[in-house]
Amino acid sequence: MKPSALLGHLSGLGFSNAYVDGGKVIQSFLQEDLIDEMIISKVPVLLGTGIPLFGPLYADLSFTHIQTTTFSNGLVSSRYERKRN
């Protein structure tokens, strides 16, 4: 199911927000410009391999930095909102 169809279905059920996670899933929502807010958390551990969080996009997507929180264990969490014209 395409992300836009899934969001339409969820909206029909009365939902107004959806949590999207996972490299390929996030990429598919970004490709359809369906992300309004992102929280990106960085952990100070290098994994070596994995799926890139952001894949190729058809156009640039602008986001505005809202807040960054750091934690004593080294985790850094940054919140961004989609900047639309």
C-alpha cells in the first residue's frame, strides 16, 4: 500500500497523526512529501552497515530546526518541522 493511501485510510478511521520509523518506510513517506515533523536521534555508536535513513528524493525538502536535546549517555535528539511554502 502506498503511504498516501495508508494515511487516507488512517484519516478515515479518525487518526490525525502517524509515527513513521524504519529506513525504507521513512524514505517512502519522504518521497511522497508526507512527513510534517521529524525527530532524529543520534547515538554515539557506529554500526558499520544498515539502510540509509534518507534515500534519493525527487526534490529538496526543507525543514526548520525546532529543538535539540542532549542526554548524559551521549544521545542527541533533534526535532524538525517541514517548512512549506
